[in-house]
Amino acid sequence: MVRISRKARETVRQRLLEEAAIQFARDGFEGANINSIATEAGFAKGTVYNYFSSKEELFGEVLSAACQRAAAGYAAAPKGDSVRSRLEALATADVAVLRDDEPFMKVLVREAMSFRPQTYPLVVQHLAPFVDVVRDVLAAGAASSEIRSDRPPAQLALLFTGILTLLYVQHWGSGGAWPTLDELPALAVTTFLDGAGT
């Protein structure tokens, strides 16, 4: 039996994730096919199961990779000390991922909004790399009395992420007319921190 090196395994795994993102974006979660993902990635049918136990796990890993890219983009970005500036940097990093992989982000948002039992828990679980960073920013803001402290930061982080998601839907639904991707980060932060109050 031929043993495959760790580096070669990681290369195969990464190629499968890339092809899965393409097929999830093109065909949606339901339409994507495990064997097609393997063969289009250049491997034998069934290869996916050497790396992922199910289509659900593969979808979750593709989602996790996107969230990790957003968190890494935020970590590398210049940001101020205020909650407002840090949240805007987070939203900007998330929009950058959307720009790079908009078809897949549409699948992600569709699965999040549809609340399907087989994918919604995956969405919540694999959003953690991004939502945890939002939570930490909000926890620091609550500790410094910059924002309210009567709600758990984890709940506020989900609310902020939800606002971003709804604004993505509005962006796509309006054909990009409003909000544009350029104005979306500031709009998300203003909506979250200031609401509609005067």
C-alpha cells in the first residue's frame, strides 16, 4: 500500500475544498454531488470520503475556510481602537471575502436563511471564526462602557452578523443598487450601533 505524505494529503484536501466551493456555488447544497466534486478536482470517485465523512462536513469546511479568510483579513487590516472602527474593519474584511467568492456566499446566505435542519447547524458552527472575533470586539467594548453590557456579547455578535447577512440579501435583491458593497460595512455598523434613533 502506497502511503501519501502529509503535504500531498493537504494538497488533495485543499483541491477538494476548492472544487466543492465551485460546485456548491453553482449547484447549491442540494445539487452538489460528491463524486462530481472528486472527479472535477482530478481524483477518483469516492476520494472525498477519504477526507470528509459527508457532504455536510465538506460544506461546513468550505464555509469555515471563508470565515477564516474574513477573520484573517480583519487581523491584517488597519483598525482604530473604537468598537465602531473595529466593527467596520470586520465588515470590510467580510465584504472582501464576498467579492472574492460571491456565488458561494449566496449559497451560504441561502442556507442560513432557509433554516434547514441539515445545514443550519453547520452554518452556525462554522461561522465561529468570524463571529468569535465580533464577540471579542463587543466584549471589549462592553468592558470599556463603549457599548451596552446588558446583553451577552455572543448574542450581540450574532445580531451584527445577521445585519450583515440581511444587507447582503438587500444588495443582491436590488441588483447592487443599494447598498453597494463599498457602503455596506459602514451601513452595517451604523445600523447595529445607532439603529434608527435620532
